[in-house]
Amino acid sequence: MVTDMTAQPPRKVIPIVAGPAAASEPAGDGWRQLSTLSEPRLSEMAGNYRALGYEVEIRDLRQPNAGGCNTCFDAGKEMGQTYGTLYVRRHEAATDGNDELFD
């Protein structure tokens, strides 16, 4: 029996929030920037943090003052890669101090 090892599972695309708030981390509302990733790691990390009880937001990657630093990301997008910056914050219910997961 021969198994086709080249078959790829279907790609999952996650929504990325775009807009003016995507350029910087919001102040005072509890969101923390974790990392900028591409698929499939972006979806895996988002799923892991959701499973831990965090709110997760993925924002479009924008580096307005990066000079030529966006070249790698632009090239990746041309090749079909999806990049996003992962932000997390604790759920309101988890911030009451009674959940040892968030201590």
C-alpha cells in the first residue's frame, strides 16, 4: 500500500482586523501584543490562548515607519502567506481574582 505523503490539508484562513487601531497597541484596555506570526502558527497560537480563557484579536501587520523593513512581509503576502499580529487580554470574568489560571 502506498500513501501519498504530499497531500496537504486544506488551509484555514482566520479573519484579521484592519484599520487605524491596527498600527499600535491600545492603551489602558488590557490588550497585550504577543507576536507577529504567519499561518499556520497564527491560528494555532490564537486557538491555544482562547483555550486558556483569553480574548484573542489578530490585527493586520502594519509598520508605517519601518522604512524598507516591510519588504519580507510584502514578499510573503505575494506568495500567499497570511501574517498577523496576535493580541490577547484576559476575559472580564477571569479578572475577578478568583481564577488561579490567571494568577
